[in-house]
Amino acid sequence: MTAPTAPDILHVERAGSGETLVLVHGYLGGSSQWAAEIQALSPHLDVVAMDLPGFGKSRHLTSPDQITGYAQAVLACLDRLGVQCFHLLGHSMGGMIVQEVVRLAPERVNRLVLYGTGPLGLLPGRFETMARSRERLAQDGVDTTARRISATWLLHREASPMAQALGDLAAQASEQAAEAGLWAMERWDGRAHLPHITQPTLIVWGDQDRSYQWAQVETLWRQIKGASLAVLPYCSHALHLEYPKLFHAVVLDFLLGPSNQPMSPRTAS
């Protein structure tokens, strides 16, 4: 179900009932990238997916140029929806954003899924530097840049059957948001906060990811106490599109599996 919104409020897709799972997309993403996840997970959870300011169906809104600004926008959106406590899943830049949400409001987050992400926004080893992405954005425009970048998130790039739809979504970003998101990532460093994350945490990564190298993922895994790690083979950055059933199974098992004890909000120490 699409939640009605005022002109200055984030666009939201929501379905299901029970404990709330919030899905936060990354750079050049949007709520529509989670269509399969909403369908698969909503029989078990109350699934909320939003379009961040400047992206997707929120492209008319001004994008922050700091990761903290996105985290504040997520929390404000959840406040408007009346969602107090929730599980949190963030992909790519969205993974940085959810780390900031945990820092700002640890008592509201039950379980945390960090998917295709890391603790350092400079993205060492990325297919190109942030500065180069900004240069090419200025030269080529949003549509060309968005489609070029989004293709790198798939194992077979432009030859992937998902490339067209992913590119169409990426190209919805406003020019302001496309630039602001790059600055937000480059300026962000969440490494110092990792030892303070006390929520049960699952880290999910595709072993052919061109955006986040293993060193980033390993830092999350080693610095977040008790974190679990799922490395999926032969898939890239957008593995939820390449292996959706496996992705859903891993996430559901972590959130609702029989080995997990009843969940309650946890406060960072």
C-alpha cells in the first residue's frame, strides 16, 4: 500500500503487519527496488520502504549532503507513521544511513541488517572515486550517469535482465540529489561507532561487489560485537535482484528464525 503523503513528506510504500521492518535504499535507489522484498516479507512483517529526499518518488525534495541528514529524515518519517520500534535494513549508502539511525536512536532499533555496505563512505577500491563520479555527473548528466553507475551493481552489468529497470529507477534522482549523495558518502566515517552497536546484526555481502570491498565488510563484522556474516557467491552489489529467494531466506531467518529469542529494543552502551 502506498501511504498518502503531503508534498514535503517522504514517499512511503507499506504492507503487512506485526513487527516493523524498515528498508532504506542507497544512492540512486528508491522504494520500488524493494517490490519483491515487500511481497515476500510482508506476510511475516510490517514492511516500510521509503524514498529518500531527492530520489525515486521523493525526487522533488531537497537531498541532504550529510549522512546524518538522511538518518534524521528516516526517523522523522517513522515518527509521522507512528512507528516507534523497528528492525532496520540498509543497502549501500542506506547501510551508512542506518548506522547513523542506530547512533541517533539506539533504543528504537531491534535488529539490524547491513547489506552491501561498509563503515567508510570514501569506499576504498570502488570502481571509481567519488570525485570522478561527480566529474562524470557534471559532464554527462543524471540519466547517463545513473544508468552507468547502476549497471556496475549487477554481476553482468548492462547484459543483466534487471539493468533496464534498475537504470530507470536510478535516473529518477534529481540532479541536486545525485551530487549531494556523493558528497554525503565521501564525508562520512562511521568506524568509531561500530563497537557501540549492540543490536543483533547481520551483514550481507555479494562476493563480486564492485562498490564495497571485503576490507569494508570485514571491518563491520569484526568491530560489531557478535555480528553474523552472510557472503553470497557469484553475485554483486544488488544481490537482492540477482538472488531474491536466497536473500529473503537469509533475512527472514535472521529476523524471525527459531533460534532467535523474543526481541525487544536495545540501548547502546
